[in-house]
Amino acid sequence: MPSKSNVSHINEAYIQQHDAHLIRQQKRKKKLKRRLALFAAIVVATVTIFTTYHLNQRAKLAEMQTEYEELSHQLTNLEKEEKQLTEEVELLNDEEYLLQIAKTNYFFTEEGEIVFKLPEEDPSY
């Protein structure tokens, strides 16, 4: 058996250049795939961070809206109470109103008056 092959290499320098070119293309593809994978990882991380931030902000907004509604309701109640208290202060500055309260609650009488206290309950029949 002959050790030499009967196939001859034609244009050996061209084949070497072509093989080198193929190797360079494979390296470029490999680098491109790595860059694309890195870019995709950065995009995924960025999207995840922004999504998390957005969801946290929505939760805070909902919490703040609930607090705002509660405080608005509380403010309305306090304004009503303030109005009632202001009216009561105005009435307490009126001398006739004070005399009426003194007569009904504390049985205050003027000379010659007789106080009759009637029950305020409904009859039980």
C-alpha cells in the first residue's frame, strides 16, 4: 500500500486562504452571538428594573389615593363639625338662648315661674 495519496492539492495557497477566511467568519459569528447575548441580557435587565419600578410606583399611587380619599372624608367631617361648633358659639353668645338652656336643662326659673318636667318617653301601650 502506498502511503501517498493519489489526490493532488491544487492551488494550495488559495485553499489555506479560504480556510483562514472561514475561520475568521466563524470567529466573527461567535463574537456577534456573544454581543447579541450581552445586549439581550442588558435589555432584559433594564426591562425588569423598569417594570419593577413601575409596579412599585403604581402600588404607592393606589396607597396615596386611598389615603387622600380618607383624608378628604375626614376633612369634610371636620368642616361640618367646625360649622356646627361655630353656630353653637354664635347661639351661646345670645342671652335668650342661654336662658332657654338654663331653664330646660338646669330648671332655672325667674320669679313667679313654676317648672313642670314632662317625661320625654313614648307611652308603652
